[in-house]
Amino acid sequence: MSTVQSTVFLVDDDPSVRKTLPRGLIRRGFQVNAYESAKAFLDAYSTDQPGCLVLDLSMPEMDGLELQRELTHRNIAIPIIFITGHGGVPQSVQALKAGAIDFLEKPFLPDVLIRRIEEAFLQDQSTRSEQQKLASIREHFNRLTDRENEVLRLILEHQANLSSKQMAEILGISHRTVEQHRSRVLEKTQAKSTSNLLAMATLIGLIQSDIT
Amino acid sequence: MNFLESFMPHGMCYAWRPDILWLHVFSDAAIAIAYFTIPYALVRTLRKRKYTPFRGTVVMFSIFILACGVTHAMSIVVVWNGYYAIQGVFKAITAIASIGTAIMLYPIMPQVFALRSPVELELEESNSALQQEMDQRKRTEEQSLELQNELAHIGRLTTMGQMATGLAHELNQPLLAISQSADTALLSAQENASTSAELLECLEDIQSQTQRAGEIIRALRQFVSKDTATRSDLDLNSLVEQTIRLLNSDALKHNVKIESDLNPIPNPNVDRVQIAQVLVNLLRNSIDAVGANHSHNRRTSVGTHLDGEEIVVVVKDNGPGLDDGIVPFKPFESSKSEGMGMGLSISRSIVESHGGKLWFEEAAGIGTRFIFTLPLTRS
């Protein structure tokens, strides 16, 4: 993951901005991709590319706020830094509420933008590592056999309050077999304990976290 | 001689001349009949109308008139029979009744003067109605004048505001490009050992002056927009009506009829003058557009209604629609020879600063609809 360099995705309909803004960033060692419209960005972007979005607020057709909504809708969590030629207070509030990193009024100092970009990269990385962690947990859980899954479901449903004996009765198999499955479940999911197993299951959404 | 004894008849004094005698007799008779009928009429009136004012006085007056009638009747009797004593008694009764009536009459005179006749009452009512209508008209006129003044004032500010918003939007892009380029140039120059200190200073100056230009535009725009301090809960329908009144003469000049379809809506929290400006802009556009319509049926209309959490205002006309190649809302682009092309762009910024949207819809043969929304503040 860390081998892939983070990219600054710039979306602005003004060619002068697309030409000059990346120049300074590239010179500072950033990788920059510039797009002339929200649609061009959506067409080109794939979620496995780490980085952040530097997004112009007012553009014809799909504007910055609409792109932000679309990304949320598509479950894409790329951090967004808004840039705007006319600082609209209500829009900035709306953008920040929806999770934008910042709202910069043009012309801003390059240093300010760079600080925000670095912040955004950090946020993106932590989101990605979080997602990766979830993905690996999910993967571990997917390795369970049908029988093991049955045992897992019983453990989750009863909040680990059932003894192996009780589970054996429910499933109609021997006590020893249940014990075997149970230890296989813990082993495969790399859970350190039953409570750790419950916590992981909650993380990947196998149990509703609001169960009391 | 007895008090009631008959004296010489009064006819003797007339020397029994028939002309003089009958002149007196007939005149007295006429007076007596009249004097008897007057109290009859009065008493009948009192009976019919229970709440006649000054009943006591009217009764007293009736007695007085009746007594007068009797004295005149007695004058006829004494022409042939000299019962002067009886005549005297009746005269005395009349005297008492007269004095009584007079005494009762004086104190109530001011009250009688204050009494109003039905005609007066009617006149008074129509007077006050007229006064009310005049007040209402004056108020309406004042409101409309006030709005006009405010708009004129804002108009002056707006010319600057239009420039500021237009400039802000258009200039901030190149300013950013300059700022970024100066920055890159600075980085480049710093890498080169032979770069003079003067060049570095120049590039730094370009950078800081670009930021300064940005600050000036920002300050100008803030000065014009005055933020949200002037917002209040506004009766939008009444503002629409005022705006229509304001533009009516304009519309009449173009032979255009302004209609309205105002539905009950809650009061949005908005800047009155700014929203008035949007309404004026849209209506003026609309009037101009319909003015270009060659049919006799030139109409434009304003409608308001509530849609969920938003108030929707629709300004539509049956004009020929927008010119090809014109992008509405783009600053400095106008189809009108005298226009600056800022009206719609300003209107859109105003609506957006209120958290709403402004857009247009066009349908062939139907005309153009400009629609804007104002969200109701949830607080």
C-alpha cells in the first residue's frame, strides 16, 4: 500500500488553474492529475488510487457540492479540499458538514494548500488502512466452512453465553466436534479470545453494534 | 258679579262685522285644529318608537301645544259667549305649560344639537370609509415608495456589488494562476545559485501583491453583501405584491399584464431588499421578454407555493424564450443591448446566499419559467 504514491486530483473548469496549480505541486514532488469537469474525474478515478481531491466549487453541469454528494453516494471516501472563486458562506458550511477538509478562497497561498493536502493524505491513509484491516478480517471470516459458520452464528447469537454442550445439543453433533469447530473458528479468524471474535464480527457488520 | 258669569261677547268688539269676525274665527279654528293634531302625531311617534330621545320634553311640548290649541278654541267661543274667566283659566294653564316646556327645553339644547340625523349618520359612515381607504392607499403608496427608495439605494450599491461579484468570480481565477506561477517561479529561482536577490524579491512581491488583490476583492464583496445581519421573517407574498405594483407602470408601457398566483406560505427568513431585487430582476426580464412577443396576449406571472421544506417562486412569461447562444447567469453576457448581463448572475448569487437555487426552464410555445427556491430555516 505504501508503495503507491498518493495523488492530488485537481478538478477545475478553468484551464489557467489546471495549468499553473499542478506546476508548483509537481515541483514540490506531488503527483497531480487534473480534470476539467466532475464527470471527467468520475470517469477516470478508481477507488484503489490513494490521494485527495482539490475541487472547484462552481463549475458548469455538476458543481463541486454535487460531486461531493455523488462520491458520498458511491461510498468513495476520498478527502476533499474545496477551492472557490466566490466564497459562499452557506456552501462552505454545507461542504464542511459533509466532511470536506477545508474550503479555500482563491487566490490562496500555495503553502496553505500544501498543508491541507498533507492533512488530506494522512486522513486518506488512515481511512485506507482502516478499510484494509476490515477487508482482511472479512477475508478471514470468509474462510470458515459451513459447519464452522453454524458454530460461529451460535456464538454470535448468544453473545458467547452458550456452552459447547448446549451448542452440541442444538446442532445435533457431539460435544467434542463442537469444541473442535470452535477452536478452528478462533484460529481462522485470528481471534485472541471469544470477546475479540465478537468485536471483529461487530466491525465487519456481522452483529449490530447496538445490541445490549 | 260672579267670576264665571257671561260678559259681553267678543263679537261686539268686531262690531259683528262678518269679514273681521270670520277671519278671526276661521284663523283660530285652523290654529286650534293644527295644535290638536301636532300632539297627536307626537304621542303616536312616542308610542311607536320606544327609544326616542328626550321623551319627557316631547310629552311636555305636546301638553303645551294642546293647551295653546284650547286657548285658540276658547277665542272662538268668546266671540259669541263672553266666558272670559274660563278663557283666562285656560290661558293660565297654557302659560304654565309654556314656561315648563321652556325650562325643560333649555338645558337639553346642547344635547339636541349633538343629535345626528340619519343623513348625517350615513354621511359620517361613508366619510370614515373613505378616510380608511385613503389611509390604506397612502400606506400602500408609502410601502411601494419605500421599496422603490430601498431598491434605488441598493441599485447604486448593486452596481458596485455587480462589479464586485463579477470581478470576484472572474478575477480570482487569474489571480490564483498568477499566485501559483509566482510560487513556482520562486521555487525555480531558488534552486539556481546565480539568481539575484532582486529577482527573488520581485517574485515574492508578485506573490504578496496577488494576495492583496484577492483581499481587496473579498473586502469589497463582503461590504456589498452585508452578510446575513439584515435578514428577517418576511411575508413573501406581500413583497411580491409590492414588487408587482412597482413594476406595473413599466409593464403597462410594454402592454404586458402581470398576474399573480400566491398561495399561503410560511414566512422565510430572508433579506427583504435582496429578495425584492431578485423579484425585480426576474420580472423585468420577463416583461422585456414578453414585450418582444408580437401577440396581443402578453402575460407574465408570479406564483408562490410551498414544496416540502422550501418555498418555490415561479416567474413565467409567454415570451419567445432565450436567444440562442446566450448562457443565462453568465456575468457580462446579455442579449439586451443596454443590459450588463449581471441581473441573473446577481440574482443567482443572492438566492444561493440564502441557501436556495435559481434555474430556468424553457418550453417551446409556452415561454420561459425562472424558478427559485428559499429554504425555510429549521431553527
